[in-house]
Amino acid sequence: MAAKKPAPLLILISAPSGGGKTTLCQQLLAARPDMMRAVTCTTRAPRPGEQDGVDYYFFDEADFRRRVRAGEFIEQAMVFGRSYGILKSELLNKLRSGRDVLLNVDVQGAETIRKRAQKEPELKRALVTVFLTPPSINVLRERLQKRASDAPEEIQKRLGIARQEVAQWKHFDYLLISLSVQGDLQRMLAIVEAEKMRAGRSSAPEF
């Protein structure tokens, strides 16, 4: 009898601002067609071209608050006056379909998800957390400056927050030092393959 397909993974990638997690997530999804992005819920209005259920789940504030009170979110936060969150059902439904799920979240969100996943056996078994960081604060500064989207004072603020976030790396399963886009992807793919081969997620064929 052939071995069973390994149990699906819930891959969580976090990084300081400018750390490269969005690029890594895009590369990983392109390289792993069997992996799906977790779709976030939001109360902001759709932007041109955005589709409900594809880019975001768009809720009005009352519906979002109702779901918060019902405990439906595994993580939620307020950003620039708008609510954002990830539904537990979004993760569980995709995992139950046999697909790997990818989460791109900030460090604070990662902490919340780790804690709440401890109370959800399916999520706890599937969760793999990865912290991505540049090799130094100077490299991060250069990346933020190259984006040319923030004023110098804003960059300094982001660097201060980054120092606090990087200190949290030891709470993650893996630490990935970002050196190049291709190198980051190859090592991330190695993490996925290693987790797939864990004894608790796979089985040997019967002889």
C-alpha cells in the first residue's frame, strides 16, 4: 500500500517591515501550486479590481464586530481605523481540503496566532512559524531607503520597531536570515519539505 499524502501545513511567515516577507510569500506561492494564501477579512472598501473572497473578505463594521464577539477570528487588529482579521474557518477549511496554507503576518499577529493555535488541535498540528530578517540593521535601513516611500523620520521609527521585533525570533520554529530573493526561497522550500517529512505528518508505505 502506498504511503499517505503528508498532512497539510499552516506556514506562518513574519518579519520586520522591509524584511522581505511579502516577496518571499509571493515567490513561495508561485513555486508551490499546492499552497494557498489565507484570505484576510477587512472593513475597508474594495479597491478597483479587488474581488471579495479572492483579495479580501469585505465586511461591514457591524458584521466584523459580531464575528469578533463570536470568537470567529484567530487574529484581528485595527489598522488606520479599519479592522482586519483572519477567520479560524478560513484556515481550517483550506487545511481540511488537503491544501497547505500560507499566512503573511506581522510579529504581533504571529504571537496571537501561536497562542490561539494551542487551543485548536488541527491548527496546532499544522502550524510552522518562520521569522525572516535581514542580516543587520544597516541592511534593513538600506532596503527601507531604496523603497523611497518613507520620510527619514519614518524610517528611523520603523528601525526602532524592527529592533524590538527581531528580539522575538526565538519564539519561532525557524530563523531565516534574508540574503537574496532566490536564496530565501530555496531555504524556505527546504523548510516546507522538511516539515512534510516529519513523522507526525507522514507515514511510510506498508511492505
